[in-house]
Amino acid sequence: MMGSDYYETLEINKNATDADIKKAYRRLALKFHPSSNRETGSSEKFSQLGEAYDVLSDPRKKATYDKFGEEGLKAGIPPEFGSSGAWSTKYVYHGNPDKTFREFFGGDNPFADFHTNDAPLQFGGLQPGVVKTQDSHIERDLHLSLDDLFHGCTKKIKISRRVMNEDGFTSGIKDKILTIDVKPGWKEGTRIIFPKEGDQGPNNIPADIVFMVRQKSHPLFVRQHNDLIYKAQITLEMALTGFSVDVETLDGRLISIPINDIVHPAYNKVVTGEGMPLSQDPSQRGNLIITFDIQFPEKLSAERKHLIKQALA
């Protein structure tokens, strides 16, 4: 490559950054690789690209080339310009552009799963090489109140992830807002998957992010599938003589349920259609099941015992 300009070979100017140098080599090396370009002179061009990148990607070689040119780089710097001989080594390219190419891309098959302009590059004659694998999914809990799961809601969650820059080599941490539309009736354990929203890297497929619904406890109701369990505190007198239970529902209504039966320890009252919405059809709802905690008197006088015996006789 005597007499040629490394910057011109890579089609960049002398102010190019390291990222610019990598980007240029990436584009041109793929274009002129013998497996993808059968034109006359492509092999020579491919070799020139390898040498240009080998020099310009190394800060010491690049500094020498910028100051003394190709002749100074390959002949060695005169001793008066060197520092303890550290800069006087003569540069010789190893002459294997394919080695430079493979070291740059990594793996035995640099073309594996590589795309340009969103279209897969097709190359013949290469053995199957490294195939990108997807990172294991990342699981996070999504804590929702019973009210959220009754009405449905929208949750916006900020995530921070590593994102590749346009040069394809460097990356940075960026925030992203993920939006979850919670549907009425979702249950504990419902999974919401955001495909490939994990950290990006040059040789990986980003992980899926999976949110798992975790239901918070509620002060009045316990959920059982699509039903809601409500426990009412009543006295023994109420259990034997009848009463009504007032329940404020999750949608803000106050319903009054008359209880005319004898309430025994295993008794419950089922109110149809007042439970949770069904996720597959929110117009349908489960049941409200009222259970009872009967408060017995701590003690009874002899007179009261006599009256109770008479009443129950």
C-alpha cells in the first residue's frame, strides 16, 4: 500500500474520530470482502482497508502516521524524534486482511445475523459461525391495587437500559417509558411482555422485559379468582334474629343485603354479579361472597341464661 493515503482508503478525513474510523471500516470491509464482492480488484481493496484500519485504529500508529506519514511509519522514526527508542519501531502490516476483519467483527463468521439497511446480507461459501442468542428475560413485579384491577388503568414505568449508538460499537444508558394498559379483571400472575427491551449489545439479542402482576392487599375485600370475599362482624343476637349488611363496592355504590337466615359458623351469603370483572368479558362479573364473624358474649348472667333457654326451648 505504498504511496496511498489511509484516510482516503477509508473515505474519511483526518479529523475523524475513533467511532468514525470503525464505522467506515465496517461499511467498506463488508462491501469489498471477497465473499460478497466478485469484482476485479476487490481483494486488493479489501487488503488496503485492513492495513488502513490496522494503523488508524491504534493510537500510537495513528499518531506516528499523522506526523511522519507512511514512510516514517514503515521506515521507523529517526532517533532524534523518538523517546528512548519507543517510537522507532518499523511498522509492517501482517498481510492478512481477513484476520483484521475477523478480529473486528468477532467470531468465526462475521456475517452471521448481520444486517445492513434492514436487509440481510447474503454471502456464499462461509461456514456457519456464531449466531446471536437472546439474553434471558428480565422479570419485574408490577404491584397493583384491587381498585386498579377492578377498573383497569394505565401505568407508565421508566426503565434504564444500555442502547447501542448509531456507530454500532459504542453504547450509552438511556431511559425509556414503558406503558402498560391494565385491563379490568387481570389476576395475580398475569404476565405483560415487552419484547427485546433489555440492554442492547453488538453481539446479543436484547432480553424481553416481563412484568408480573402482584395484587396488593385490600382493607375490605379478599379476592378469590373472580369473586370478592367480604367478612362482616355480627353479634350472636343478629345471627339468630336477622339483620342487613351494608357494603361499599369497589365502584363506589353502597349496597344493603338483608340476611333473614340463621347465621351459623359455616354460613355465607352469595350476592351474584358484584365481584370482579371477568378479564375476557368485563361486562360479566364474579360474585360477592359475604362471610360472618359471630361475636359471642363473653359471659351471661343466670337470668339471661334462663331467658335464652326459654326462647330456644
